[in-house]
Amino acid sequence: MHMFKKIAFTLSFFLVQFTISAQQADAILGEWYTTERDAKIEIYKEGNTYAGKIVWLEQPTENGKPILDANNADKSKRNQPILGIKLIEGFKYKNGVWEEGKIYDPRNGKYYSSTIKKKNAEVLEVRGFVGFSMIGRTVEWYKVK
């Protein structure tokens, strides 16, 4: 009976640790304002990774027409509206950082390698870079309340 208690305790400990890790990984889920607060990004789970799409724009139209992804390197996507496009994808949670993802910049139509860190409960640090993460740009996204 004593051995059974040890096994049960050990299994319970690992289950709690796994649950805490999953909760930490899901901490970026939800809606976030971009740095300029002119767009909202909804971050969601996509299989075992995290992705995000634009769900709100301060100015979704120009002259009554939706703003299009005109700079996309893929010419077949240049007629799609910016509102609704997938902005981030492929992020995996490891040791407090969401990594191995990529971020799309509709201003120039390019993808960049990216990492995301939680600065605190209300702020994400989103870093885009080419090659090495030391050479890149970090912006802050703010939790929508």
C-alpha cells in the first residue's frame, strides 16, 4: 500500500506540472491590440501551435472599399482584404517563450521569423527578425479588455 501511495503522489505531481505548463502556454490566447492600437489580433490554437489573425482594424476600408493585401509576395493573395488575414503562425511554447513562428507584415508583403514573450499579464513582446534574432525589431501588443 505504501508503494501505491508513492506512485499515486508521483503521478499527481506530474499531472499538476503538465496542467500548469499548458496554462502558461495558453496565456497568449485571446485578443491583443497592436502597438499603434489600430488593429486587433486574435491569437488561437492551431493544432499544437499558436496562430493569430486580424479581427479588427481601425480603418478597414479606403474610399468605401476594403483595404487589400496589395503587397503580398503571392500575387494570388493581393485581392484579399487585410481584415481576416493570418498575421502570425507556427508558434510553439518552450520555456516561457513562443518560438519557431513567423509573422507577416502586410505593409511590405514579407514574412519574418518571430518569437513572442509575455512581458506581463497585459503585454506581449513580439519580435520579428531575419536570420538571427539579435537583428530584428520588437513591438508590444496589449491585451484587449
